[in-house]
Amino acid sequence: MGLNSETISQTEFINLVNYFADELLDICQFFVSQHEDKLPDTERLFARLAYASKLVEDLLDYHGAKSNRQWYKYRELVASVLNFSGAAFTMKHIVSRISFYEIGADNSFIFASQLVHRFLINTLINLCQELIAETRHLNLKLSRSTLAWEHFANLSSNRFLEFDITTQDLHGEKQHIVRITSAYLNIVREFESLGFYKRFQAEELRSLIPARINEEILRKYEMIIHNLQSSYDTYIGRDSRRSDSIKFKSLRDHISIALHLLELSGRLSHYFERHLFDVGRRGVYLEVQQALCKLVHNEFLLDAIINYAVFYCNEFLSKGKSLAQSLLNQNIQHDEITVGVPVKLGFHSRPCMLVAKIVQHYGGQVEMIVSDDRFDAGSILDLQWAGGKVHRENLSRVKFQGDARALADIKILASINYGEDTMGKGIPLPPELAYLR
């Protein structure tokens, strides 16, 4: 507590909570009362529940409820409602927009999305019921809910306004397409390296969070993808009449679905790590944690994070690679260079690896030309085959054709004998090639 802090009386604090929690409790009671008759499932409901619970959580935190035995459980329940209402809002968006996304979503993804959505709603029902019970236990005010379904209309629609904005000629659009598609390919390669290209058995899930994947990692990628989507929307035109409009829309949809899945996984991972993961809590902290574990199905929560959100994020990012590659190759500046062969040892593993990493970094197509044969310069194996041909024909120079950005860096690499001395020992790389380290 700070030097100027004072202790608030229980009576005064109860009056404060009654004042700020009225909307939250109103919505919780409405939510719980409706679930047997009709699934309470609109974006406006989840948004209002998230807003109301955030307001109460802030009030509780400002007054130190996390460190008070009487109020700790109430605070954790409010935070739980906040987490799951936010997750349900994101999930509702995914479920509502699947049919509008050009991402090749199959029935298994649609079915899995519906299952996760229902899990989130059922969990919210459990949490709202427990919050109402704890409200009564603390003798807080609990007025009869006055809400009706008319207050929570659906946000999603299959009806659209007329597309009547004229074509926009954005400055430097081609360069931005190259930059954004290159960034997309780099993000995919990095995300794929996490190894979530398959589903995991139930007994494996607990060992994955937070050891292999956690809120910090997921939030990092969420921010990267968010920035990519923002950059796309700012710098790439939205002209539906362009020849490649379907490709552009599809790439934007792959970015968007990945962003929403990362939002979902980040929020749910936050909840698991903060509220359910055993970090050695004792006393009232452990008691409340165990109570929450009865309200939130741990195994399904972990399955939703790993086998749904992270798995499908990886899948849809990977599916968008060919689109990004195609748009990149259509818009890059092409060039051709002739450079020397690595002195003494030729194109063995180190030079091939460095050249391939340059090509992969930029993402555009580059080929090495040896006599009349062409080899993919983004493939170490292809470069080694090319190196064999160079050696057999005793060549001292070779050509590279393709992405001008990659060729500029290959030229720098060739100028320092591909990063090694004549004995094959590595030498320092210049600052321009720092990303190869």
C-alpha cells in the first residue's frame, strides 16, 4: 500500500460494488435465465458482458481485492467472466464469418469452431451462475433482470451495401504488395517452426502450456499479424475489379482468420496460465483456483487452445503461402547478376545455406543458372546439385535470376566469398546481411 492510502470500510466498498456491478449482474442473470430456452449467442451480448465485467474488475483491482480474503473469489469470477466473454465475442465472429472467408475452410473446421463456441458459452453460463451465488454470499444487491432479447440483436449479416466507391490508385502499391507478401511468408515460416502442424493427444496437452506455447508467444504473433493486416488495409487497394482481386481478398482472409485465432488462443492461454495453472498457490488462492477448475473444463480449454486455435492458425497461414508467393512474384522487380563461384571449395553446404536463406528471407523466386539448367536458389538441395554441375564443368562464374532484392544481397555475399575464407572457415558478415546470423 502507498504512503497516502487509506483502508476503506466493508460497508463503503459494498456500496461501491453495488453501484458499479449492477449492469454486470443484470446481464449475468439474463444470460443464465435464457440458456435453457435459446442459446444466448450475439456479439452485442458478449461485448456488453465484457465491458461490464471489465468495469467491475478495474474497481476491484483499484481497491486491492486481489489481496483480500473476502473479495478474492468475487474478483476471480469477474475476471473469468471478462476473459470468456471476450473469447466468446471473438469466437462468434469466426463462426459468423467462416462462409465469407476465401480460405478453403472444410467441414471439420466448421464443426470444431461450433464445438469451441458452445464450450465458451457453457463455461460462461457456469461462471455467471457462480458469480450470482457469490454476489448473494457477500450480501450484494441483486435486482431482477430487466433485459430482453431485443436488446441484443445480431451484428453479422449476409446483406451488404452497394459497392460504389471508385477505384483508388494508391501510391507505391506494387512495392507495398512486395513488402507485405514477403513479411507474410517470413511469418509463416517462423510460425511453422513452432511445430503445431498436428493435433495432440489429451495426455500431451498439459505439457505444452506454458513450456512450448504460452500467452507471451501467442501475443507476439498476434501483434505481428495485426500489424500485417493493418499495413495491408492501409497500403493495398481494395479494388474488386482488379484482375487478381480474388487472390488479394483470399490473402487478406488468411491473414484475418489467423489474427482471430491468435486473439482467441492468446486470451484463453492467459486465462489458463493466470487462473488455472499450478504455480504453487496456497491458502485462499488454491481454494479459489480449485473452485474455478470445477467451473472451467480444463481438458477442453487446453484442446481449444492447442488443437483448435493454434493448429488451425498454422494450417490457414500455411494455406496462404502459395497465394502470397504468387502475388509476390507478380510484383517483384526482376534482375540478373553474374557472380563468382566460392573460391577453392565451391558450392558446398555453407555457401548453399547462406544463399538459400537470403532467397527465403525475401520470399521471391530466384534461380541459379548453370549452363542451360535452372536450379531453385531457395533450396539448399537444389543449390548443392547445381554446385556439383559447376564443379564438373569447372566453371568460375554463375548467373542468378529473379527477385532483385535477393540478388543484391547475393552479390554482397559473393563479394566476401560467400562468408568463408579459402579454407572453408566462416568469416564475419557485413551489416547488410545481419539477418543471416
